[in-house]
Amino acid sequence: MKTKKSLLYFALILCGYSTSSFAQEAAAAATTPLVEEEEEKPFTLSGSVDAYYHTSFGSQTKSPSTSFANLNGFALGMVNLIGAYDGEKVGFKADVVFGPRGFDAVFANTYTGSVGGTAPGQRIVNQLYAYYKLGKKVTLNLGQFNTFYGYEVISPTGNFHYSTSYMFSWGPFNHTGLRADFDLGGGFVGKLAIMNPTDLVEFNPVNTYTLGGQIGYANDGGSIYFNVLYGDQDGTLDKNDPGLYPGTTSQGSTLALDITTGWSLSEKFYLGLNTTYRTKAKGETFNGTTIVDTIEETNGFLGVAIYPKLTLSESFALGLRGEYFKVNKGYLPSTVIGLDAKGNGSVTELTLSGNYKTGGLTIIPELRLDSTSEDTFTDKDFKASKSLITANLAAVYKF
């Protein structure tokens, strides 16, 4: 019996020692930094790839005159690679694109002296800017960045529909300049920018500048943004100079206004809206070096689009884009949409798309109808037509 008590006493001592030793080791471990654990690195690499099939059901007009998804048959979109360094005070974004969609996105190829030409120049650079945070409320960005104007974006990962609207296609894509981003508190944000003329991204060949601004509000339910751009876009304002586009019309000063909003009205239903207005002051038409005509009236375009979306399951959603787009006094050529004798024309566009997601892959089947006020298209019998039906089946992978 005495021996049993001694063994029990010895076991309790060992348990007490082990518990005390374990507690001391745990406390020491909690206060000792883990040398082997690496800090989270702020550099990231992301991007996307996309490809598609496009058909116009035998029509001689292969696609609407909007950006992207405009190549017939099986076609390539682009490879998008985005390197970003998000430091506490400083950082950068380097966004490069390869393929037809990317080539079309960076279209003002001034570096090689060609606007929309075939020389590649720097047409792989979609965004390239550095930023510096003056504090928690203000960030300065310098370089080339995608526009903050409008509802749709260049990357197919940022849009529900694979094809794009007229408002997006004939609005700005990219800017190069200095932009200040403001966190105004309470969900309100703002932007102020001074930039090269729209889409002149590599440098400024015309020595005029565009001003830009945004005021917005966002919460968990949605957001609304008011955007403005103003400036001489081609350097020919009040000058007897062919400027950037020899033999064409001086654009004068351009004012562009835009409202972009979208809200989740329920767990399954989302409604977006975009409306835009663009006007150009009177200008002059040049024939090489001499003025051959003076435009006394302003011209431009206006548009509105709604974007209802219904989420049917975790992997599938159905969405519609309904757009009305009107050109006034020949602001855009008749190759975009048909115009009457006064240079006026309009188009109503309806696009129905599905999004099926599995992992990083999104499959997008799409059916689109474009209907214009004047003859714009050519049907399969080579007759002029006011309507065009097209379809896309796209695959977009985001990583």
C-alpha cells in the first residue's frame, strides 16, 4: 500500500512538471517570432484569356460596328497579364494584352506615327501607372490607366455580356495623365484628372489636354457614379492646322457626360443603368492645309442602356442589355450606323446573354439584335437592311 502511494505521488510530480514545462514552452513560443514564416508579399500576377465563336447567320455584314467580338467564325480574344505591387504607400500596375481584342483596345498608335494602323508600336500596353498614397484619403496615380467613364470595360472578365455596347465602343478606352483618387468618407468617392487627349496613351503629339472628374457613392447594395470629360481632343481647336488627322474635321472642344449605376434589388435580381452624352463644338474641315468647310453647329451622340440580371443558381445567371444610341449631325460616320441627309441616325440594340461559371471559367452564350433607323447592314442576298442578328459563344478564363 505504501509502495502504491509512493508511485502515485511520483506520477503526480511528473504530471505537474510536464504541465508546467509545456506551459512555459507555449508561452515562450507565443513571444518568439517565427523566423521561418515569410511575410505576405504585396506583388500579384493575375489576368485572363478568352476565345469565341461568332456568326451573323449568313448576312454579308459580319458584325455590328462595336468593339470586340467582331471576327467571324472561331476567333481569338486576348491574353491579359496584370502585374501589380500594392504597397502600404506606393505601388504600380502593369497590364499588358496580346491578341485581337487587346490590339483593338489600344488603337491610337501614335508612337509609330499611325492611328489605328497595322504597326504594333506599344499596342500591348493596356495600363501602366504608379501610385503614391498621400494619406488614407488621397492617392495620386501617374501613367496610363483604363477610363473611369462608362459602365463596360475592356476586359471580358469585367462585363456580363461578351460583345460591347455602342456607348462603350465610341467612348474613351484609356487615358494617360495624372489622376487623384479621393475617399470622401461615408461611401463617397471622387476623382480629378488632367490627361492627354482621349486614347493618346504613349505621349502627347498635339499639346492639348483633357480634364476629367468623377463623384460617386457605393455601399453593399450598389453604386452610382457621375463622370465628366472636357478638352480639345485633336489639337486643332482654333488653328489652321490638320492636326492629328490630316484631311479630316477638327473636333473642336469635346464635352462628355456619363451616369453609371447598378443596384441589387433582391438576392437574385440586379439592375444596372448607363446613360451618356457627348457633344463637340464647331470645328473646321481641312483639305491638307487649307480650310474647305466650317461647321457652325455642335454635334455629338447620346445613349442609354439598362442591364437587368437574374441569378438562377450559384453557377448560372441570365442577363439582358437594352441600348438606345443616337448620332446627331454626322458626329460618327455612316459606317457606324446609317444616317439620314442631316447626319442623324439611331440604333436599338438588344443582347441576351447567359453566364455559366465553373471554377475560373465562364461560358457566355449570347444572342444579339441591332436595329437601325436607316439602312446600315447588308443581308445574305446583298440587299440593304436595317437589322442584323448575331450570336456569340465565348469562353473566358480568369486567374
